[in-house]
Amino acid sequence: MAQPRFRPLRVTAYTVCTAAGIGRAATLTALDQRLSGLTRNDFGPSPLATWIGRVPGLEQCALPAQWAEWECRNNRLAWCGLVADDFADAVAAARERYGAERIAVVIGTSTASIGASEDAYRRLDPDGRYPADLRRPIVHTPHSLGDFVQHALALRGIALTVATACSSSAKVFGQAERLIRVGLADAAVVGGVDTLCGSTLFGFNSLELIASERCRPFDVARHGINIGEAAGFALLERGAEAGAWLLGYGESSDAHHMSAPHPEGVGARRAVQDALESAQLTPASIDYINLHGTASLKNDEVEARLVADLFPSRTFASSTKGWTGHTLGAAGIVEAAISLIALDNGLLPGTLNTEQLDPACGPQIRRENEQRRVQRALSFSFGFGGSNCVLALGRGDVG
Amino acid sequence: MSALQSVGERELAELIVTALNLEGVAPADIDPEAALFKTGLGLDSIDALELALEISKRYGFQLRSDDENNLRIFRSLRSLAAHIERNRTT
Amino acid sequence: MSALPRVAIEGVAFWHTRLPGWAVARAVICGEQDAPATSAPRPTPSLLAPTERRRAPDTVALALEVAARACEAANRPPAQLRSVFASTYGDLGISDYMCATLAGTPTLISPTKFHNSVHNAAAGYWTIGTSSHAPYTAISAYRYTFASAVLEAATQVACDGQPVVCVAFDVESTGPLGTVAPSRGLLGVALVLAPAHGESHRALTLRVEQGNAVDITAARSPAAPLVAENALAPCLPFFEVLAHSKPGNATLALSDHCLLHAQMS
């Protein structure tokens, strides 16, 4: 039997919450006015000297009482994302159209709620057990997030959590597209949520990947990443009549090293080429690329060469991690959302905080913003463990 | 130079084998003059970070990854043991 | 209700501390022999280069063992296969280590343990060990993890017409985390699924339907009490059908309101 062919899907609703802003309008303002969301690290009992992308006020927004079983920072931020931009309402309307069992939930994360376990270990009871307020098993598993989102949206179909480090919430687009393509779902809620926690801050610190100052992607003087937290969601539908487009995607593995990218970007190049092919686009037809651009020495070097090799000079490419920090498991959805904001508003964000571009950069990588109507964008996510995912997004007519 | 390990070199060899889980390598068999990285024992950058961590825990001083002398310090068991001897606080 | 096209099950692998290998597991499930009396030591991930092999935690050793055995059984070179890796809890030993170290001396986190702590560590080591540029995913769905993994793998086969190796595993919990994330022993399973051509392999047809957890197939074989305390135990009814050479069905829970019906020829 012939396989069903990939067809573009509509993105009929989306939202993003980061340190730079809650919701699309606030994010657009921050991008337009070059207002970084990064702040000096004040997270946790003994904060590392670095900068972070912290979403303000999460400590004050407990989940509604009906979701108390899922209470933790990560699910609070998820809730924050679900109510932003009336996203949950858009899903409710889709639920009426398709049925609760026909909307899949495919959500990415790297942290899930590990922060809650970290907290528990600092407050163990005299028997060495978790304190009573944290004895909620659903929180202490990676699917804490996917399970919460499914319940919060009253959905009853397929639900799973994807955890492939920094590519997690880009890969969810592809996994959801395939579920829709084979008829297991008619629509899907995709997205990702990661929150600040000791594991990522001190973990990346042990690998000497954390910058002591604001991160500067592609800067000749860059010296590491800033960790950020974020939530983002998108509603994908087949056959809707309005919205932006998921035009295609490409996925690959580097097969090189757990914590360093392939030096020639072999996997990344393949993912770019597969994304273009699935979207039936050429490099010349790409107006904007949201780069992975973490400000780590190695990622940016490999990525800069890849962009210079594959794309013409007119392609506008930038990293937006100077606004949000590296949101790890949420980076895919955050940067897809920023790409959609760029397409929707004709605003191409440059690369914030960066002062002098590394000589490895070609003419494509930009520091300053630009106003220009654009139609086709790519978003790059290259993760730990060599997992690469590139999304092709668009607005307007699809040929 | 002697191919036999000093007491300090033996202790460091045991730390390396344990910290990096070097299967099938007996600490006593590590040639003190042989390369630790790339060739010889074939350690990589993650191993360097792991070793720096274990050394700081055992000997009470920080090995800095931006020390311009690192290539020399980390070259061999002997050079690393000598550096520890000069800097240890425990 | 919706169904996927039939896929072929080209290779099966199974590894549990008391059932170390599919041959043993199958024989115990079918009542042909008793389980070995003693626990087997964790498998050695022989396809990893020495540098990766010495760093591999239990989850990686286990996952790579079953992935490799399934590919061998399917006679498929691993490098060409897309892969789905799945675990309810990931590496519980490392999670315990991370939380304990963060509570005491956070600046002394082991870089090796941190880079092994990501949920996709096994998948990463697999692609490195097999030099595979094929994409992988790493998923989790709590007690529905195995069912979700099989469905994801079969979906990929249906979309791309290419074989996929599906790997699921859970290990033993340690420390305080074990009181909220309980799991005993090591349990890993793997399947190579491919487009169904002809009758040379058992075929698997998956259907998704709304339904209740009361309707899932219970594990009934002598293997059931052995694996019951591992977090991946919900996979066993599927393997109990596979162990017998006649057609059979197993119903697994896919989410709180959703069932996965697996029909095997």
C-alpha cells in the first residue's frame, strides 16, 4: 500500500511565554524594541553567577484547585501558556469541531518537573521520604507535562511527551503531523515547556557551557549559554481555512558525541535539506531563519558555516536566544512561534546582545532588526545527543 | 625518566581509573610518561572535566579549564601528579 | 476508532534481570521452563566504542542490548533504521544522583552523569554506536509508555514505508525518588517494525479506540510476577501474545480514555 503523502498543515492558533514577554503581543514588542528578557541569575538557594531567562511571577500563580495534583513550577508555566492568547479557548472550539478524542497532545520538554524532585530532596522527612506536599507521583515522571496538558484541555485521545533535549518541542510538530497524516488524529496540540531548575543550571555548568554574562550568539567573544524557561503551544489542523502553515520538517542524528555537535554539521545539514525537500522549497526561497544559536563556542561555529554554505546572502538569519535565553526543551516551540510572529508582522529580529560577529559567519547572520514582509521561514533546533530538527513555516498561499 | 610510578602517581592513576571507569586498565600499568589525551589513554574533553572535578574533590584545589598551561599539565600522569603535588591543599 | 495499516514484526528482543533474553522470556511465558533462579548482571553494550561504553549507565546498556538483538533478529543493519526510544522514568539512578548532589554540593555535579541524564541519552548513544544519521525520538507517557512507543513506531512505518526499531526500557529506582517513582529490576524490550510484504513475518495491526483501563488485557503468564514491579510491566501482555506462535490480541491503555488494540497474526 502506498504511504500517505505529507501535506502542509495549518497552524490555527499559537502562543509563547518567555522571559521576554507573556503572549504574542508582548513578545512582538520585546523583539521590536530590542528588550531582552535576560536577568541576573537569582534562581535557587545558591545561584550561579550567570544570566537567565526567568518568567516573572510564576511563584504567585498556583494552578487552579482542580489541577492541584499536577502542581509544580513546570505545570504552572504550562498553564500560563495555555491561557495566553486564548489558546485554550481555541482548543475548546476545535474540541467541539472534531471531538475530544480526535485531538492529539504531543508536547516536548527536557526538564519536565525535575525541579520538584530537587526541592523534595532538600526537604526530606525524617524517614527519607518526600515531604507530603510533593508525594504526587504524576509530577515525578517526564510525562508530567503531557499528562497535565491533556487534562487541562479536556482532551481524550493520544497524548505523549517528547524529551530529546533541545530539539524536543520542534520534533513534536513532525510527530503530530504524522498522527494526522495516518488518520489517528484530526488536529494536534503541540508545544513545549521547560523551567529553571538546578539540574540544567548546574548540569550545563559542569560542562563549562554557561556564560557568566548575557549570552551573545555568534559573537566572536561568546563564551556560553544562558538558560531560560518558557512555554509555547500551537494548534495544528488539517483542512482549516486560515492560519499560518507548517510547510515541512526535517530530522536527523549527528552520530558524533552526546554533548558536542558534529564538527562538519553533517546531521544539521541533512535536517535542513530534508526540511526544504518536504516543503518543496529551495534555500533561495527562505526569507528568514531562526537559528539555534545558543552562544556556545561549538554550536555557533558549526551553524555559522552551515548557513554560509547553504544559503544565499539575502537570507536573513538570526538567533533570538539573546531575548529569551536557551529554553532547552521549549526552544523548538519558542523559536517556531517567534518565526510565526516574524511572518505575521513583517518584523525580522536580529541577534540581540551580539556586538561583533564571528568571522565564521556569512552575510546571512544579522545583528539588527529589519522590517520586511516575508513568507517563508526555517527554524533550527540542534540538541544534546545529536538530535536535529528543522521546521519550515510559511504564510500566504501554498503552491 | 623512570617508567615506574611514584606513590603520588599511583594514587592519581587509581583516581583516574575509578573516576573514568576505565575498564580493563590496571592503575599500575599506566605509563607515567605516556599521553593521557587523544593518544595513549585516549581521554577526551568530558574526561578532562570529570578529572578536574574529582581532583578538586580529593585534593582541594580547582583546575581551571582556561589555564594556558593545561596542555602541559594534563599531558601525562607524571605532569598531572606533579601539578597536584604543587597545588594540593588536602 | 482508527486503525493503522498492518506492519510486520521483523524482530523481537526482551531483557529482564530474571529473563535475560527473548528465548528465555518466551519459554518462561509459555510455561516450557522456569525462570533462572538468580539475577543476570546488566548487559554489556558491546556495540559502543570504549569511550562511550565506559560511560554508559544502566539505561543505555539495557536499551542498546535489546535494540541490537532486535535488529539482529530482523537481519537489518541498525544504521539505516529510524528509532523510537521510550522510558517511563528514564535513568532513575542518575535522577537520584542529580537531586542528591544538588541538595548538597551543586557545583560538584559530574559532567558525565549530567550528560547521561537527558531522556534521549540511550537514543544518542545508539546513533553514535551504530554511526546512524537516521532520526530518533525519545518519548515518555507514564504507564502508557510502551503502548505509545509501539504506536509511534508503527505510525512512522505507515508514513515513510521504512523499518523502525522501537525500544522501551525502565530500570531500578534508588533513593527517595523511589518512593514516588517506584521500579525494580531492569526491563527492556525492542521490536523492529517494517511494512508488511507477504506472510514471512508476523503482522501487527493496531487500532485506537476510546475505552477504559478496566478493558486492558491482564498479564497472566509465569513471567508476570517477575516483571510486575518494573515500571515498564504494562508491556508484558503484548509479549505474552508474541511468545505464542498463534494469532492473538492484546489491549493496552494508551492514555486515560484511550485503548490500543494490538492484533498479531
